Amino acid sequence: MTIRKVPMRTCVACQTTRPKRELVRVVRTAAGTLVLDRRGKVSGRGAYICPDPDCVHKALTGHRLERALEVQLTDELVAELQRIERGSV
Ligand SMILES: [Zn+2]
């Protein structure tokens, strides 16, 4: 067995470093729109957040995603994040 290096990313809310695939990625695309990227395939500037209600709440109330991505969150994205916050994903 070979040991593979797991890509690590930091959550914008709690600053915890976790394997990339355990985090939710929010991407600002080249067109300037924000999308929730669940598969890690969308190119663009990304910010990472734990799929955890506390972290989502913190990120939304503290405007941490906006700051990390330098863009306003869209209502659509906020709604998607709020679904995670409610634990229904
Ligand atoms: Zn977190």
C-alpha cells in the first residue's frame, strides 16, 4: 500500500484543516457567479467550509465567504447553504 497525500483545505468559518473532499466548496467562477461545488470540478476561486450547521451559520453571519471570495453571496447560494445549516442535505 502506498500512502497518498490527501489535499487539505481550511474551513473559512472554524479554520480547521480537513481533507478537501470532506468540505463544501464555494466557487467564484470566471463569470463572477458563485456556485456550490460538490464535486470539486468547477474552476475558479474557491473557499471551503465544513458541511456543518455551526460552520455554515458562522460563515453566513460573519460574511466570511464574501470576504474570502470578494463577492456578494447570491440569494440562491445562501438558500443552498441554509439547507446545509438546517441539516437537510
Ligand atoms: Zn468549519
